[in-house]
Amino acid sequence: MDSFKNLMIGDQAEITGYNDSEKSYRRELLAMGLTRGTVFTLTKAAPLGDPVEIEVRGYRLSMRKDEANVLKIRKLWTSAEQAALICRPKKTIE
């Protein structure tokens, strides 16, 4: 399991669950579309790391880091991995 503190701008992650300690906030997260299995991209972070902005389901959502840490996540892609795939030279057939 990863956490938001391990994500960099451009990284993609999937929501795998919720921390049990914050059951009261879980309903609000669900109402915002942050359901299990949802993939999001970290798009911005304030200079001191709080708040963070994610792109999820076609919209951008800003949330405080303590709110974001209620989510259990799994990192899917890092921005560096995406750049490597985009910049990889294409094979040519001669």
C-alpha cells in the first residue's frame, strides 16, 4: 500500500480502500466519486505539500493531505515511467 506522501506530480494511483480510523469522512469521499477501484492522477501540490489536487473522473479535486491520507492507494504509473513510454524510439522495419 502506498500513500500520498510517496506520490509525485503526474503519478497515477488506484484507490484500494479506506483507513478505518476515519469512518466519518468516508461518506464524503464516496460522494466525491472516490470509490474503490477509481484511478486518479496527482496534478498539483502546494509548496508545503498541503493541499493536493487530483484529477479523478474528469474533474479536479483539491483536498487537504490529512483528508487524502484516509485513502488507501496503489501506485500504478509514475510520471517518469510515462515519459519513458512516450519518448521511447519507435522500431522501424527495413
